[in-house]
Amino acid sequence: RNTCWAMERSIRERVPPLLTDLYQFTMAYAYWRAGRHQEPAVFELFFRDNPFGGGFSLFAGLHDCLLFLRSFRFTHEDVEFLRSVLPPVTDPAFFKFLRELDCSAVTLRSVPEGAVVFARVPLMEVSGPLAVVQLLETSLLCLVNYASLVCSNAARFRLAAGPKRKLLEMGLRRAQGPDGGLTASRYTYIGGFDLTSNVQAGFLFGIPVAGTMAHSFVTSFTSLEEVWPQTLVAANGDPDPVDIISLTKGWLSRVCELLEAQPGKIREGELAAFLSYAIAYPQNFLPVIDSYSVGCSGLLNFCAVGLALCELGYQPVGVRLDSGDLCRQSVDVRRGFRLCSEHFSIPAFDSLTIVGTNNIYFCEKSDNSLFKFTVGVGTHLVTCTKQPSLGCVYKLVEVRGNPRMKISEDPEKSTVPGRKAVYRLIDAEGHPFLDLVSLAVESPPEAGVPLSCYPLACDKSSVSVTPAQVTCLRQEAYSKGQVTHPPCSAAETRAKVQSSLQTLHPRHKKLQKPDSYTVALSEQLHNLVTEIRRGSTNNSNFLLAN
Amino acid sequence: RNTCWAMERSIRERVPPLLTDLYQFTMAYAYWRAGRHQEPAVFELFFRDNPFGGGFSLFAGLHDCLLFLRSFRFTHEDVEFLRSVLPPVTDPAFFKFLRELDCSAVTLRSVPEGAVVFARVPLMEVSGPLAVVQLLETSLLCLVNYASLVCSNAARFRLAAGPKRKLLEMGLRRAQGPDGGLTASRYTYIGGFDLTSNVQAGFLFGIPVAGTMAHSFVTSFTSLEEVWPQTLVAANGDPDPVDIISLTKGWLSRVCELLEAQPGKIREGELAAFLSYAIAYPQNFLPVIDSYSVGCSGLLNFCAVGLALCELGYQPVGVRLDSGDLCRQSVDVRRGFRLCSEHFSIPAFDSLTIVGTNNIYFCEKSDNSLFKFTVGVGTHLVTCTKQPSLGCVYKLVEVRGNPRMKISEDPEKSTVPGRKAVYRLIDAEGHPFLDLVSLAVESPPEAGVPLSCYPLACDKSSVSVTPAQVTCLRQEAYSKGQVTHPPCSAAETRAKVQSSLQTLHPRHKKLQKPDSYTVALSEQLHNLVTEIRRGSTNNSNFLLAN
């Protein structure tokens, strides 16, 4: 598949360089006018709180950011539009400057796609000419924010569901725009889902797709006369077609007797729908069984058709429940399967899947344990109901080699100045326990050597820690117009996510009230912050009275 | 601008026909296999609850749906991908059928773009060959769901803000994907916003764009030496450039004295940033003033530069506040402006704008009344924090002229069968008071003639009402491959939204605990529902014991 090509084309259309805030252009102009547009500058991208009240996040969106940087260029049409919206005093030479811009002078250092990350750690460092790196802000934020959020949300569903249960993403219809749906399919897969209902996501990213039928299919049938053909050949290839309608009717009366159901309450249209589907796809029989009544009709119709399929050598897959109390229903359904399996000696009925798809909302591991194998999640997964935005920000930390800092009245909104390095410190058991943010010029921490640092949470006091191992968290990903790390496929990134989540200590993975992970500043960086706050370093001098 | 062309191209790329759930194809195949794919069928699109606990919603997304229908066609590549994911038993002739499909046999009746609508009213009716109208489900839902949600959210912000205050949408960076950002800009404008920060939305939809500077611009400056050029010519065209730095310094000491501020706490970098911006765009001076301290630095620097601009004949625009307690700060800032205006006799300082942009969240009209003129809203507006999904559904209501109904164990999830007409009943004061859903074959209600109907809320009992006027809510929008209603521009739709919201009685527009609007079934439709529930009409007969 031409995935790479399709994605590069798609990024140009999804994220043209005008898909940004107007103020990026007014600022770029003011820099250009003051002759500062080429000054070397460094921005950092981070978020301030782990999402969903959790203890960690996954970083995602890097791949799209790289494609965006590579394709960043203003067309003639773009520039003419800018000419029409910027104030008329704008110097025409500025538009010529825009027309010639690209990202060949930009360098991006980033944590890898799918990395486990924490609040306040600078995830991306974007350096290059001041005006250019400023212009990139909104697009990079837009590409990272939702991708990371929905990937993290998926990882939480995976943690809640345990490693074995199959998880299906099916949120396209409720997503925030078509691209929201596509992004959700991609990054929920990376975050730990197994399947998506979204065919385009299968096409573009190679994600396994799944789905069988909706209620409309069931309610579109009225009677068994609509079933066509009325026969099916056995799985063993015996060329004589079998009258599957009669076969099913026979099974239906036996099932009604076994499950003590009233044959008079069975819906004929539902049976016709199940039969039609089974005849079309005998190896993929997984109907939705709650269009009328699960207990009085859907379950019985499923068992009858399923047993007929078994008799013909096919293995039915299972059922889907989409309304009412899924837990209660799944118990009844599982009981029905077990009775059929035992009574008719059909072991295939022991391994049937129950798919639950009604407003699924995991809380803790213990919940919903009654659903065997597959859970389909839509709205809550893709729109991230609990917190629909991650709140990544992009802050200036250095210009012309000088550290820059925003000192807000709102302490939460202050930034940490200077070009940095980020290290992950790992304990003797192999669990990460602290992310150290230091100045890029400092020497890296060493395994086995104690170091003193300042955790961000408890403002003033320092702690001493000794890492058993140290890893450098960020790598160069884009430089001199080239992507310097070849991107991974969605499946490769997904595997990395799961293995890196495994190293995280369970106390940070609790879905509710996790222990918070420590992010700390090096002593030198801490001192720089203190100096700038005091005004004793050249961030913005106080203007002396004149 | 080539808006129409760009949008049609864009819909093909944003919503290719594979951007749907896999089960649409497995169902289409089962229909095709049973020879039912050409049976005439009718689906309806509606939502079950008004969003945000409100009393109404706005319907949006129609325009994109029409472009989607017009461009709906599978490419060779699409079909080959489907061949690879559908079960291997799928008859090859089915793929030939898909390759030739289009929407020329589909008819869409819809409420107009931007209409005020209510829960459970069928907003769109999609009729055509069963397999085709089934295939359209996910895409139509995806296009309507978020557009209507974010448009309704914007209308609530507008109601809270009152008709005069300027509202700026600036949520792109926090949106759920790039397309979520673009859709938000477009539909929040239609819902009542005035401006967007999103340049691409300006380009594609002609929405007015706005924005000036971020904190990074301010913190990138260190000293007045970075200001270049250091002069500005007066607005009257006098060719002698004025030394605006000296001029501003003079104003700064006067302002410090007037506002009893300490000159020693003024940040030089901030002043340099303001000056650089003012020199670049003297007519558009609206800096962000909270990079260090509003009261100790930002306000004073703004007043100094602003007064210098006034002296040169320019009109400064205002300031932006982006952190801390915006209400308190805006009072202080307004007081500073008034003192300058009075003391220096500069009336321009009375009409300065204060823009507030920190996590804005309107509740009721009385709130936030201190912000004069402009409020910028991002995250809460575009991601619809309070309820990030509308939950539109698409349900089968008729096949081959026979009404279809899903009878769920969950009464909320049951559907209303049959092909319908929808009328809005208006009272003597011109306020809509009831939406009547009747069967399409019934004669329409008449002004002045009493009628009996069954409100959906109070299940069983009927009410008698007499409309002063009756309007038909839906119109044909697409038929025989053609869009039958030419689309309106975003600005035209926006104007219609505001005027139709005006006719809605205030009791339904309350943001909290509104009076609920009545949606009722006609007597004939009510009877049909009752019959089908009883099983006495041919929806799905009960299968008699055999």
C-alpha cells in the first residue's frame, strides 16, 4: 500500500500552512520588520497535567509533525490571501519572504512516537530562525494534542481491560470531524486497541478492521420469504446445498425447549436477517441480537442459526449486545451458550464471543469483567469525554543563546527557561522513577552516581537520587530538511507502547489516584529560574526610571 | 475565492467513501446477496437529547453532506482494498456493483443548515436503494454530529455574551485534529461568533480573522536596543519620522506617576516588544499584557506606547489578558484607561478593547459582564468540554413502503417507524411551540384548526393544540444526483441562525434548566407505533411455533 505517499499528500491537505492562528503572521511580520526573524530561537512543547487524572500520558503525533515540517511551504494563493488579511501597511517584501520559507533551517528533537511521558517534561524542542519556529506553533500543537490525548485514553482502556480482551474502536460517527475519527482510529490502535470499525484507517494505516451488522439490517427484514438463497453448502465442500431454513427451524424448536422460551415471541424478521447474513458470510456470523428482545428472540434466533451453521461445519463467531444492561445480558447469553454446548454437545458454543458496544466506560480493572473477549468503544474513547483536550503548549525558552522565561501572575503558567536535555532515571528494578530536566550544556547524570535535583511539585527543596540506569529521552527527529529517524508503522509503535508501559511501575498506572511520578529540574536549571525570577539575569531587565 | 471548488475537493479527501464502518459493507453485501440491495428504503437522522442540558440545538453540516453525496463514488483502489478485507467468500460481482455505485438514486430531505431544532425530530430523511442509503450512514452522521454540536455550543456562548460583545474563536491548537479545528471555526461562526484566529477558515469560508501577539513575542525581547526601526511617521503623513522610543519613555514616566506605579518594576523587554509591534502595525496595537505582571509592568507599558501612538495620530486597539483572574484584572485595567483618558484628555482611551482569553466558560448572562467587547474562547468552545458528542443516530424507518421499527429493551433506543413529515407549529406571538411529526401521507396541519397529538415526553396521553401558523420543517435538498437547494455562504447562514433564534421563546433559550419544547407524534403515527409494538402490524411478525 502507498501509505507513506498517501499520508504525505494527506498532511499537506489536512494541515496547510495557513491552518494556524493569524497572530503567528502578525508576530512574524513584527520580527521581520525589526530584523529579528533570523535570530536562532528555541521553543518547547509540553503539557501541564497528565490527562484523565492519570499518572502518565503517551506522546503521539510525531510522525504527522515530521511530514508537516517536510511539506511546510506557502503557495502563491496562500500568500495572496495573507496579503488580503494583514494590515495594509505590511511591507510587500515580507510576502516575498514568506513565499520562500521552508523548514530547512529547523531542527526538531523529540521523545519517540508512543513514549510514556509525564506532565511538564519538554517533549519536543523546535529550534531554528525565530520567525519560522514561531509560525509552526499552532500546527504542531494541533497535531500532538489530540493524538496524544486519544492515545493515552486508549491506553487507559487497555489497562482497565487487561492484556487479553479484544478492544474495538468504533467512534467514527461521533468523532469531532472526519479527521478526528481517522486520527482516533490510528492512535487508539497505537494506544493498545486491537481493531477499528473504520475502513479508511485500515486502508491508510494497516489497522485490522472489524464489523458485521447494525440494527437496521435486522429491522429491514420482515419474513423468512425474504431470505435468498435459501440454501447453503456445507463447509466440507459437499456440493449438495442444504435447506438451511428448515435446518434452522428444527434447531429453533429444540433451543426454545432447552432455554424454556416461548416460540410465539420469536421475531421472524430477525431470524430472516440472521439467516441472510449467515448465508452470505457463514464464517463470520456475529449478529446484533437486541433489536427486539435478547431473551425472548435474539438469543434464540442466534442459537438456532449458529447450531445450523455448526451442523454444516461452520464456526459461528458470536453476538453483539448494544442496549440495556450489558452485564446482566451477557450473563444470560453466556448461560444460553453453555446450555447449548452441553446439551447438544457442540463445543464451538463454549468459545463464542460476546461483543458489548453500548456507551462503554471502563473505570477500574474489576469492572465489566463479564464481557468475554471483545468490547467495542465509540464516543467515550474518541471524544475523550472525561477530558476532551490535553492542553499542550509551545513556549519560547531561548533566543540568540539567551534563556527566555514567561513569569506569569499565575505560577502554573510560568515557563522553564533555557535549552534543555531530558533524562529518564531508572531504578534497580528497571522502573523509571524520575525524569530529570537539565540545561543542555550540563553533563548527563551517570548510573550509580548520586545527584541532587529539585522536583517540580515541591517547589523549593532538593532531593538526592541515585539512578541505576539513565536514558536520554529525546532524539533528533528532523534536521536540515530531512527526517532523521525513519518513522515506524502503527503496528510497530503499538508494540513499543505496550512494552514501555510494562516497565512503568503499577503505582503510576493506577487509573484513579495514581502515585505521581517525579519530574525534577537539575540544580543548575533551578538556579537559572531563581535568578530570572529575581531579575538578576538578562531575561527582561527592569527598566530603570528615566 | 475558489471556495466552492476547494470545498468540493476537500470533501473528497476528508470524507472518502471508505471513511465508514466496515459493517456497512458486510450489510451491503448481505443485501446484495439476497437480492434486496435495490429495494427502496428510508433512513432518518436525529439525536435523542438536546446538548449541554439546553432546550434546543442548531442543525449544521448539511452543506458538507450534500458535497459528500455528490462526490460519493468508489475508486478502483478503494474496491481493491475492500476485496482484501471482506471475507474471501464475497462474490466478485459485488465489487463490480460497488465500483458502479453513486448517489444518483438517493433523495435527501433535510431541515435547513443552521435551523433551530429539537431532540427526537427527524432532521434528515435519506431515501433510495437499501444498500446505498445504508452505506451513507457513518459519513452523514460524522458530518452532522460535530458540526451541529459545536454550532449549538457557539450559540450558547452568544446567548450568554449578549448580542453586542465580540466573540473570537481561537481553539485550533486544542481541537480534536486539524479538521476538528477547521470545522469548529466554520460552525462556531455560523452559531454566532464574530471572528476566528484560524487563517485557513478565513481563506476557505470568508470568516473574519483576528489576532496580534503571543507571550513568546513579548518574552523574545530583552532590551530597547532590539527595537528597530526606532522611529515612526505620524498618521497624518508628515514625512519626518518621530523618535517613538523617547516619546514613549516620556509617556511612561507620566503614566507611572498617574497610576502610582514603581518605574523600577517595569520590564524593558516587554516595552521593547510593544514598541516593535506598534512600529510594525501602528493601527493594530493590541498586545498581550500579562507576560510578567499586568499591574506592575504590562498595563503601564501599554499605556505608554498607546499614548505615544495617540500623539502621532494613531488609535490603539486595546489589550489582551490571558492568565489569572480576568475579571479582577479587567477592572484594574479599565480604571487605568479611564484615568489616562481623563488626566491626559485622550478620549481614545475610553474606547479601548479588553480581550480575555484564559479558559473562558460562560454560564449565565450575568457572568463575566466586566469584559468589554471581545472574548476569545478556545478549548471549551471547540472541544465542547461539557458534552463532547451530540449522539446523532441514523435509523431505518421504511422498506418497500412498509414501516420499520426497532423495539429495544431500552425504551429510549426504540425508533419511530414510517416515512414522515415534520411541521413546526407557531403561536399567536410568533413563537414556535410544538414540532409535529406525522406520517408523510397525512394532510398537513392547518393554521387555526385544532389538532390532537401525542407529546413524546409524556408517553400515553394526547393534547389538543391550535397553531396560529404552520411551517414545513424539511425541504428536498438533494435529488437525482443534484443539489436542489443552492448552499448559503457561512455569513448568510449565520444571519439566518440569529434571526431564527430570535423567534424562539426565551424560556427555551435559558442556558440552565430551560422549559422543554414539545415534540409530538400525530395521532395516526402514534397509532402505528402502538400497533407495531403489539406485533399487529407487519414490522417483524412473531414466528409461530413450528
